Amino acid sequence: MTLDALDERIIRVLMADGRASYGAIGAKVSLSAPAVKRRVDRLRARGVVTGFTVRVEPAEIGWSTEAYVELFCNPRTSGDAIARRIQTYPEVVEAFMVTGDADALLHVFAGSMQHFERVLTAISAEPFVARTRSVLVLSPLLRRVQAPRIDEDAP
């Protein structure tokens, strides 16, 4: 689906504040609230906007240990097989098939180093995992939802 400039601007506003009213969005993109609603409905129907959610700061709810874990898998391990098992770990908040030496990359949050160690041990014991390599996050420098590149000064 090709998005026009108004759709892109609406998406940018929604990404900054998913709770913004249609009227508030309209004020920012120079459309009426009903026109914004029609466009958002169309974006949802076409699968461009897939839902609205809340973002939580993990450390504020006690998940202060953050890591990225590279998975090196046994030959012929499919992404589907990895996804089926990895989704059973609530500590894994994102998982990706990647290029490079590793086969997959996991983004993991845990309540403590001991909690992370238990999760890493369990993941390492999965039958498709040959080995892992972990990187602990000392402090986040930037977190944002990825957005399409949109010129904010455009009409």
C-alpha cells in the first residue's frame, strides 16, 4: 500500500501518542476528526496500523537486567522452530533471524542477574541451540518506535 503524506503524518502522530484523539490528530495534520477517523480506519483495515499499545519502562516494573542474546543453532533449524520455543519465555521481548555468525538475536529483560542466568540456561538447553553469546546492556541511550521517514514540515 502506498501511503500519502497525510497518512504518514497521522501515523507519526499515533506513534508519538497512540491515545491521541482524532480531534487532536486532526489539529496536527489539518484535518477534521471524522476525516482522521476514516483514514485511521482505512490504515487499520489495510494492516498498516495493526493495533494500539502501551509502552512500559521495564526497570520501573522491576525488570532492570537487559541483554541481547545471540543464538547459534544446529543446522537446518527453521525460524518457525525457534519462534515456537522462544515465545514460551516471557523474558524474551523480541526475537529476530539475523545475518552474520549468529542465526537469531533475542532481546531479553529479567528482574536480576540471577533471573537472567536462569533464562539463559534454559534457552541454552533448547535442543536446537548449539551455543549462545550474550551482551548485557549497561544503560539505554535511545529507545523509540521505528517510524517511516516522514518530513515533519511537509503540509
